[in-house]
Amino acid sequence: MKKIVLFAMGLIMSMTAMAQNDIETTIKGDIVSSYIWRGQDLGSVAIQPTLGIGYKGLSLTAWGSYGLTNPDDVKEFDLTLGYTLGGFNIGITDYWFSVGLDPDARYFKYDAHGTNHIFEATVGYDFGPVALAWYTNFAGNDGFNKDGKRAYSSYFEANVPFKLATVDWTATAGVVPFATTSYGTTGFAVTNLSLRATKDIKVTDSFSIPIFGQVTGNPCSQKAYLVLGFTLQP
């Protein structure tokens, strides 16, 4: 897995050497009332920064989540290498959590049986009216199946965007196809039914803040969540 990190670092250096006008840069941060991910509760109030660069469909994005009110919330730092061509997209994400197999929470520890990293492959297609994506963990601190073996935990999601009353909406349905301790499932399960609304709040003539609200239900765990957040972006 060290090769993935070295490759990502090499990608950054090579992209910065390209023509500056061809490189897209993303700098933003979300503040959320709680961190809900794929129907799972991962923490309370949090700041979630994003830093990314892209070049002709190829992108490298860093994303994190850090609790603001609860010191026991798990810290997260993710790196995603992705490629998009039209509606088709593929990617590899390196998730790192401050809690896992390594009690010392060392970021640069990639031992197969002692790391806090999880590596996930993604393939998806955006058809316009609906976007579909499949995610599978292939290495790192993955969950286990019913036999106690690596589950290769997978997740499939469909997103349907639409506009209603000047507000941008997205309806989401996500399922876990197999048993895995990562998602707390014993087989095929619906784990994420969400509805999200986003609207820009104008602050000045040249600056606005996107505000979003989201309701999420997890039929598998019998839990439901309501999240409010906003995005800061230059």
C-alpha cells in the first residue's frame, strides 16, 4: 500500500508541473451538526475540510472529519485518486481513522493486520437523471463475514437529483449486498435512505453560503438522523 501513497505523491508533483490554467483546485469545508455516512452515525458536530486538484478528468482529493464538541469522536483523513470520463468514473480511496487495529493511530503504518487504513475501489456512472456507484473494500482494516473471513465489504448507491421550489434536492438509496461487520449487516440490507436539500444563502453580491439539510433512515439498524450543515468555499 506504500506504492499507492508514493504514486499519489508523484501525481501531485507531476500535475503541479503542468500548465496552471489546466489544473482545477478545490478548497472548501463543511460544518455539520452530526457526521452521518452511508446510514451510519460516525460522530457529532464536525468540521470536514476538502482539498483537491484535478487535470483533464484525473483528480486527487484529500478529505477529513474532525469532531468539534466531542473529543472522543474518531478523526478521519481520506485520500481519493479518481478519474472521470463523461458520466463514467472510477477511483481508489485510502480511508484512515484514528481508531482501528493500531492503538497508536500511526498514519504511516500499513501492516495488513495492524493498520487503521481501509482501501476501497469505486466504479460508477452518472446517467443524468440517476447516478449509480459500487464500492468495495479490497485491503486494510476491513470487516468480517459470517465465517470470520475478510468480507470485502461492499456498498451500492443510487442518487437522484431534482429541483423543487428553487431548492436543489437529492434522493439517495444505498444497500449492502453481503454480510459484513463494517456495516453491521448479516446479509443483503438496505442501510441508507436519504433526502437532502441544498440552497445558497446570499451574503453579498459576490459571496453566498450553501446551506443543506438531510434526513437519513437506516432500515437495517432501525435508526434515523436529521443533519444540518453549511459549506464554506472561496
